[in-house]
Amino acid sequence: MSQIKTALFFLTLLMGGLQPVQARQVALRVVTEELPPYNMTISGKLTGFSTEVVEAVLAQAGLDGAFQSMPWARAYETALHDENVLIYSIARTPQRDGLFKWVGVIAPAQWGLFSDRTRNISLNALEDARRYQIATVHGDVGEQYLQSRGFSVGLNLQSSNTYAQNYQKLKRGRVDLWVANAVMAKYLARQAGEPFDDTVTQVYPLTDIGRNEGLYMAFSARTPDEVVARAREGFEQIKRNGIYEALKKKWL
């Protein structure tokens, strides 16, 4: 009998020890890049439409996260390999589909190849772009998309760390084309005090980038499913209670 009591005692200890682990608050690391107006650092604070959406989702879900902005390639690698990482403003592609735990589309995005309007560049097919120099962001979906179709960094792709750098490259004539999404391109033009429609034009749409759905928030594969489920429900709640639409009106 004493052996049974002893076994039950240790079983109770074991179960008691497991409960705090299951219930404890997961410390999330939240990573992204400088991608205005979705995510951008202003006066030392990370803000923007996507940032405020993610903050609202986490608050609704009762989750805490430490936000960091960094070059996209580093953010992507962090989310790819580390545990308890949330990455946002990320396009969902077939190549990425099984690498992350996806929450949902948090922001609209329409991808394309853009040029300075004064260049009068015309493309009838993507193949026509091979003879031009194209500005890309290192490791981002636009660069990955073009590489998957035979374009190469150092040959016809010029890779930088930020979209703002690439916009300046385009304006200064250092590149011929710029792969970007329209929301961000228009924002950067406005910030530069330049009327977008008079200075930059889309010369070729890339409608198959990221399923043409928009930008997501997603968790690293090594994040507990419970955390992902709470975030998904939090996202649905801010869409139901009007917070998402209010943020959209504020930023876009």
C-alpha cells in the first residue's frame, strides 16, 4: 500500500510540475523590417499599420512580445530557426508555406515592377525585364520571386537592405526597375514630397507574388500551437470589434 501511495505522490508532483510549464506566459520575440507604412521606426519607436495591428492582436490574445526591426534577411532567418518568434508583414508563398505557422493576412499588398516615369520603360512579359537592373531587398519575397525565375543578384538584381534605399536608387538612375508593392511605393513617394503618379509608374504587375493576398503575420515552427491559436482568435476579434478597420483608416 505504501508503494502505491508513494507512486501517487510522485505522480502528483510530476503533474504539478507540468502545469506551470503549460500555463506560463510564452516570451515572444516579434521581428520585422523597415517597410513603411506597414512597419517603420519613428523617433526610436517601431510603429506603422502592421505594427499596430500586431500589437492589437497580441493585446486581444493576452500575449506579450518584444518588438524588433532589423534587415529582412536577419528577421526571416530568426523566424525560420528560433522558437517563439512572430514575424510580420511577410508574404506567403508556396516555398514558405510549410516553414511557418500562419495567422492571417494583416495588410493589403499589390506587387509589381516600378520605374521612373521619365524612362518610358515598357514590358510585355517578365522576360523583358532581364536586360534591366532591378532593385531588390535582400532575402525578401520580391527578390526570391525573381530569383526563382532565373534573375540573379550581381547580374540583373541589385540587392539592398531597405525599400527606402531602393526608391532612392531608382530616383537617382542607379537602377532601371524596382520590385515593390504599391502601398509602400506610394508612401515613400509621399514622404519624399513627390507626387507618386507623376514620378513613378508600375510597368509590370507581379500578381502571383504571395498568392496576391497581402502581407501576413506568422509564427516560427517552434512556437506552441496554443499560442498560434490564441493569436488567430485575437486577429478575428479585432476584425469583429472594429479595431482593424479603424487602424486601416488611420494608416492606409
